[in-house]
Amino acid sequence: MSNQIKVTVSMLSVGAPWLERVFRVFPVADAVREAALPAAVLASLLCVIAGYATSRNSGHGLAVGWCALFLFMAIVIVLFGFMDMVPRGVHGLYISTFALFGLSVASFLSIKPHAEAPPQGPMVRW
């Protein structure tokens, strides 16, 4: 997959809040969905940029991607399973869901190819 396609797919994940607004997947009220939409889009955009930069400029892209994916799944479980117990934290959970989704997508798609080997130091034989 070329780098431009990976960046495009990563940027498409920023549109996930608008897609969720149409299909209404998460169990939140419409007022929460409307109020949190700008913040969710902005947080998702910033996390996509951060995930791309981390994966391209360091060797930690896979770790960031897996951690973000794990946290995304944990928040989705909280949204679906314990929504009655967390009525005031819905905006934060809703925004965090999209931010972590964008971070995991961008991190996984932007990992450097394995062709570049890290520089080896001088070999010492004992």
C-alpha cells in the first residue's frame, strides 16, 4: 500500500463522528451527540496527526496503536455496559472513543516498513 493511500485512510477516520451521527451506533442521547461533535472531530484529527507522527518518526508505532486500540475497546465496553452508572461522563467518553480510534488507525497504517534496519554498533567478540 502506498504512503498516500495510508495517509488518506487515516484522514478518513476523522470523519467517524459524522458517520456515527448518521447511523447512531453508540448509546448516547442526541443532545450529547450534537454537543460533542466538534470536539470529537478536533480530537480525532489531532490524534490522527499524533499517531502518524509517532509511527513515522519513532519505532513505537505498533505499541501506540495497540495501546490506543485497547483503550478504544475499553471505552466502548464502558459505553455499552455501564452507561447507566456514568451519566455525567458521557461527553468525555464519547469524544475519547473517536480520538482513540483515530490514533490507533493512524498508528497502525503509518508504521515504517521493516526494510529499514536500525543501525548496528560495532560488534565485539569475547
